[in-house]
Amino acid sequence: VQVVESGGGLVQSGGSLRLSCAASGSTFVFNSMGWYRQAPGKQRELVATIFSGGRTNYADSVKGRFSISRDNAKNTVNLYLQMSSLKPEDTAVYYCSVASGASLYWGQGTQVTVSS
């Protein structure tokens, strides 16, 4: 399974940004997909998860501001994170993760910087 993120960048406080993740593989079936983030000097934390049945879960710090979604194509699942009302404390490297069977796959990460 290959996982590739895109869409990070620099945005002002209060702004919006959309992250994308493409997960692909010839026999790829996922259990859940999620977005994590890691700020400098901090542990990686879960931001949002979407399960194969469509149920979603969010960290308290992003509820009401972030929205996770996905769409399917042949051998590829696209995952999105729409981020609104961004705050400086949202600054971090954002990672896409894919749980497939007993394995967990990660993308390379994309930097999101929110200026005050």
C-alpha cells in the first residue's frame, strides 16, 4: 500500500486548508483511515478517523472545525481533511495513516503552518 499526502502549506489564523491523501494498492482493503499530526517537541496525536463503514471520529481540539471524508476509485482510496478556523496551535506535520488487515501504513507527512 502506498500512501501519499498533499495540500499542506502556510495559512493565516482563521483560514482554511484542505489536505489530501491517496492510498493505493492492488489488493487494498482498508479498515480505517486517519489523520495524525505532530508538532515540534510533542507526540504524534490522532486528529480524525474514518472507518470503512463511514463512521468518523475527531479529537476534541478539532471538533466543529475539521472534517474528514473519503472517496473511492479503482485500487485507490482518497482521504481528505478539510480544516477551517485554523489556529496557530494547529501547526504541525500532518500524516495520513491507513489500517489494512494487521498492517498500518503511513504517508511521508505534509507541513501545515498557521500564522497568528
